[in-house]
Amino acid sequence: MRPIPLLFLVLTIILTGCRQQEPGNAPQKNMNQNKYAPKPYVKIKHPEWSRNAAIYQLNTRQFSEEGTFNAAAGQLPRLKELGVDIIWLMPIHEIGVKNRKGSLGSPYSVKDYYSVNPEFGTLEDLRSFVKAAHDLGMYVILDWVANHTAWDNILVKEHPEWYERDYKGDFMPTPWWDWSDIIDLDFSEPGVREYMTEAMKYWVQEVDIDGYRCDVAGFVPVDFWNGLRKELDAVKPVFMLAEWESRDLHAQAFDMTYAWSWNETVHKICMGQADVNSLFIYYSWNESAFPENAYRMTFVSNHDKNAWEGTMWEQFGDGLEAAIVLSVVGDGMPLIYNGQEAGNSKRLKFFERDPVKWQEHRIGLLYKDLFALMKKNPALWHGKWGGTMIRGPNSSEKEVLSFVRQNEKDKVFAVFNFSGTSREVTFREPLYHGTYTDYFNGEAVRFDETTVLNLSAWGYRVFVAE
């Protein structure tokens, strides 16, 4: 074979190097890679303090004997000790009289978005409540009803053109529901959007609230919420919760959406209407369809569930405590509805006064223990800050749920027996192997391929890696 002349070899190397820098070669490939590189779906920035927060729904009317902001403020230190970070105040506005339900009406029938319901106190009382919460390192979000108003809201006379009409040309309640005490706003009207935005900015500016829980958020156009979030954040960074279950709301508007389907599935399991495999549907959907940095709110009760479907005891029976534990150590931000921590066993009246009977109760102590674990263990934090739930296959998968949440330093292994029969369970994959502390009894436990775990009926175990 003829040897290649040295000069030809040098020129070939130089020319080859030059060609690699020409358009259409490697740089073009890099440009294409950048073009197709994934971009974060969640474009809002969650408040740093929300990463390991617990949320509490406060129904002012039923929270105290007095039913006022001032009385509720007196219990804020107790909620702080419980481990609560976010106080969600149910609607604080004056309630409509026309077509009112019950003697006091629904808080979700708003007469004036700039008013304070005198039943609860004054504007100054509300300011004092928010300041008291802030002084304790807690945050306050207001319940906001954008979709509809009371029949006698001030806008009905001032801007009747801002309302939806039925086929007869009359004001109309939300279609197909029995919400006869309200009528729907028309968000195709720019004036509605401007008015609603300014009203929501008002409470952030004037009372220093920290965000909103937005009622039936999916009934209001997403682009309205996207624009609103920008305007609110320009006043101060806020936290936004949507009463809805949709990934689209997470992109530019809401930090958190409801995990309605989680609640409904766990309810069915505890009532014997489904097995644990049905819960895999929710967790698969949550991990695959929702963005990693989306918060979901997990709960066993709220005002709707309690008033219309049953107490936490009615909804979950003997599986209640297991459901509560899963709501905290599984993926999601846990919610308490007021009275749960006192073991409330009655359906609180919705249109009348019906105060919670306060007492120390094991449910409250359980929540307190769980919140303490969640706050100190980053594997249980929310969104991008927490560890993904990884299924741990076991020998009784129809009855027993087992999973690991972990990051580089922290690891939690949790097992739940969602059945009325005790179980002996073995595990098939090595993810759970290691040395742990049983969180509820403090015992050291070692797991390996030979481990057999005994679970009582409706029992649960939470193991924290050492």
C-alpha cells in the first residue's frame, strides 16, 4: 500500500476540522437538539415556604362558638403547633339575600367582592387575623368565587351585560347543578375579567393575604387565570389553589389542584367497592400526565365532602387512619378540614351555625406526628422538592399498598393494609432493602429479601431510613 504523503495528511486534518465548523454539520445538529429539548411545563415559581407545607381549611362560621375572625385568631397558636402552614379561609364576603338557602346562606353566594361579611367581623378584624397568622410564620389564602355571584350582587344592577343568560334571556345559575342561589358571570366580557382581577388584587394589597383558593376553577377560562397570576405576583408572590383537577391549570396559574380522584378512589377501597389496584390508576396518571413540579392536594375531608357526602368516619370507616397517613406520606400536600383534628363526627350544617365541638383526639395527634415527619424529611416534600413515589411490589397487591419515596439522602418505606383481614406480606424487589426506624414506635428494623411483614387489619407502617 502506498504511504500517504505527510503534507496531504496535514491538509486533510485541517480541512476536516474546518468542515466541522461549517453550517449544516455539528453546530446545526446542536441547534436541532436545542430546538427539541424539553422545556419546564410549570412556568410559575412556587413560594419556597410551600415545599413542605400543610394546609388547613377554616370554616369561620363553624370554627368557634362566636363564628368570628377574632375568635378564630385565638386558635392560631394551636394550629401552628399542629403543624399547619397555610390557612385557607372560606369566603369572607357578604352573602346575598335573594334566593338565599337557609337562614344564613351559602358563603359561595357573594353579594359584593369588596365587602366583609358582618357575621364574621370587620375589615380590620380580617387584617388582624392575617397579621396574627403572619406573626406565627403562617400564611393565609382566601376562598374566591369567580364563576358566579349572588342574585343581588351589586354587579347585577351596575353591569347586567356581564352575566350569562339562558335560552329565555334570563339570568342563569350554573347549568345542571342545583345552585339556585347564584347566577353565572360571562368571562367572554372583558369588563368581567378586569373587574375580577382588580378585586382580587385589592385583598392582596389591602389585607396582605398570600393567595387564593379558587372555587370551581375549571368553569372559568384558563387564560383568565394565567393573566391574573401575573398581575397578583406583581403585587407580591402568591400561592394559588384550584378547585379542579387539570394539568393545564399548573402551567401559568396555579401552584396546586385538587386530588379529587385520589379521595374518591381511597373512599371506594375503604368501603369495599374497589381494591388497591384501582389506586395505581391515580398514581400512574399523577406521575405520567401531571408535571413533576405540580402540587396536588390530598385529603379525606373538606366542606363539600363533610356537608353533602358524610363525615370522615362515614367516608372511610375503619380505613380512616390509613387514608390519613397516605394523604401525608404519599405524593401530595395534605389538607385538614376544621374539626377533623377534634375527631368531628357530625356533618356540619352549611347554611346555619353549627360550631365544632373541640377536644383533644387521636386523629389530631396523628396529623401532628405526620406533619412533623413531613417537614423534616425532604423525601416527603412537594413537587420538585420531594421524592417520587416508587411502587414496591408485594405478595398481596389487591389489599396492600407499598412504596418508597427517596432522594439522595432520605428514604421512606410505607406499607398499608387496606383490608379488614390481617396480612403477612413479602416483597419482591430490592428497593426497600435497608435499615430503618419504625416512625410510630421507634423500633429499628432491617429489611432484606427474607423479610416478612405482619400487618393488622387496616394497619399501616411507615419506616424512615437511618
